[in-house]
Amino acid sequence: MACDCISEMNTALAERNTEIQPTIIFGTKERPGFTCVTIVTEKIKPRGAKASVPLPSYCPFCGTAYAFTDTDADAGGSHGQVAA
């Protein structure tokens, strides 16, 4: 994880019985894994392709860049994940 914002936000949100849902990006030999904020999406039409899961390039709380790179965009994992 590039920053501690998810942990800090979860600590602050705990008193309201809430937490941020993170996305875990598993590492490879070339780069370590990391955790980023999940951007929740939903399908518009009931039939058709699954909803895409956008992966943010930067932390929305502090602006620190995540370790996600352009070469990871088509690495598999969740169906339809895209770099935001």
C-alpha cells in the first residue's frame, strides 16, 4: 500500500459501524502487491457484459500514486478491471 489512508479512514469510520471496501492487487515477481480503494460500479443493463471495476491510479484521500502500472491493465484478475 502506498499510503495508510485506508487504515486511517477505517479507524475514523469504525465509530459509525462503517469501513472502506478495499481492492487487493496481488503482486508478481516484477512488482509487489498493494491495496487500493474500491470504486463501486453496477451494470446498467441486466443482460450483457459484467460491470467493469475501475482501479484508481492515485489515493483519493492524499493523492499518493498507487503501484498500478499500464502493463497491469490486461493482467487478468477481476473481469473487466481498468485503470482509472
